[in-house]
Amino acid sequence: MTTLRERLDEYLVMRRSLGFQLNDLERQVGLFCAWLEARGQTQTFTIDDAVTWARLNPDAHPSWWATRLSLVRRFAAYLNANGVDVPVVPNGLLPARKPRAVPFIYSQDDVDALLAACDTEFADARVAATVRTVIGLLAATGLRISEALNLRVDDIDQDNDVLVIKAAKSAERLVPIHPSTTTALRQYVALPARTATHPDPHGPLFVTCKGTGYVYVSFQSLFKRVREAAGLTPRGRARPRLHDYADLPVMPTSARICCSAWRTVCCRSA
């Protein structure tokens, strides 16, 4: 008989062939299967099993219980549709609204500490420069982290001090930047440690050791190291995140974010 874990592998292969990533589902439903296996259940489960597993952590927010159950629900629907003796998990069993994340408002000292930590945390000059430049760019412009990581070399209009942002869910837009920010980006592009990766001259601005662009998960792990090295800790419910640079107040063009660790003076243009 086919086990639930084998069915999960089949489901992931099928869905990924359609373009879905399903990383969260793979992890959580995989944990659910492991929990069932420990109880001697390898081929089926009940609605009560799914709800019990979803609420295993009594200290978790109810929205997390609902998220876990929703992932199992999708898998259960697939099994049920394919003739497996598994019930469809109804909607609304663990209703909960996910709390809105509280933005972490970075002070000038916070930004300086993050930038200074890049050189001390990373021995690789390319990694240190990449993380430092991304953080400096976010602080100077208020870009979303996805927008920054998706920038390509040709998106920098060096003559007019403008970034061309090509977001997936919105129309192309132009973001004016201070000349010193343009200079910092130009210096990063010419960095010997970057050119040593043989990147596409028209490709991603921020590159890995292979000369390819970063994905969010990879860069997030680098930011976590810098954040810890800089000593930034949560303030109440607000945790220092990459996303929170978009919540920095817009400054007039005369204002400056002075970042000695970025070795330039960055300005957020209004």
C-alpha cells in the first residue's frame, strides 16, 4: 500500500510541475506525516488528527494553528480526490486572523551598526560589500527587499540618478536617488570581488559567488547574521526585519543618512 509520505512526494512533484514552489507545505505536511508515523499511521488520518497536530504547540498564535491546518487541508483534498480514505478537512475549524506585523523603525544608530557589522561578520569581501550595499540602498530609498534583490545593472540610470523598478505586481516606476547613492552602486558594480564571479554585465546587480542573483531566503540568512552581530533586538512585538526599511519616514532631499560603514552619504529623495 502507498504511504502518506509517498503520496506527499507525488503531490509535490505534480504541483511543482505546474510552477508552484510549496516549500512551506512540504515542510509542514512532512512534519505531519512524521507525527502520524510515530503513532503508527502511515496510510490515512482523520480530521481530529489534523486539528490535534495543528495545535501541538499550545503557546503558538492561533493564526499559526490555522496556517498549519490549511496546509494539511490542501493535501487532504488531493488525497480525497484521488480515492484515498482521507476526509476533506472543512474550512473554519481553527479560524484566526493573522496579527499584522509591527514595523521596526530603524534609527540612524541602528543603520550604522548594521553597516559596520558587515565587515566584521563576513570575511568574504564580496559578501560584506553586498550586504552592506543592499542595507544602505534600502535605508536610502525605502525599496522593498524584493525590489532591491531584483535590480539589474541596467536598472541604474547613472546619468540621471534614477533607479528603474520593475516590480512583478505593479507597473514599472522610477525612483530618484541621491548622487552619492549612485556612486556607491557604481563602486559596488566595479568591486574586484564582484567581477571575479564573472557576472553577466547586464544581469543582476547583487550577485552570489556564482555571479547569479540572490533569492530572498539566502539573503535573509545573511541579514540575520548581521542583525545579531549589530546587537539589534526586538522592541516589544517589533522585530528588525528586511521589510521594515520600507517603513522608514521619507526624508527631504536635504536630509542625509550618514553611513560611514557604507563609505558614502546616502539620501532618501522625496
